Amino acid sequence: MEYRYREIRKEKGLTLKNAANQIGRSKQWLSEVERGNINIGYDDAVRLARVYGETPDIFLPRKSGNIGLNNPDQLPRTG
């Protein structure tokens, strides 16, 4: 899955250090989140979204296997 943490931060004109400091985290921590090396918790996602002037749903994966399919026949078979 592709998350948009870095893209959104850059769109907002924030540095790693500035964004991370505003939620009480280190720039190294935010860098690890942006690279997908660690998962961000709900509380941190909410705080970071507020720094970006957004809601936490902006951090949902950009693409997922079933999201956006228009044809139900394309859904994977289960059971």
C-alpha cells in the first residue's frame, strides 16, 4: 500500500523537523513513518493531520486491491 505522509507534508510546505516537533515527535520518527518503516498510531495520525490542516482520512492508502472497482465481477472470489 502507498501512503501519502511525505507528499502531504511537502504540499503543506513543512519540513520533517517542523511537522514532527508540532506533535512532540522527532524528525527521525516522522521520516521512518513516511518511509513505511513504522506504523503511525491513531493519536499521532490525528495530531499530524491537524498540523496539516486536514483530517486523518488523508492518510488512508492511496490504492487498495478493491477500492474504486466499478465492476463487481472484478472483486476477488472468497470461499
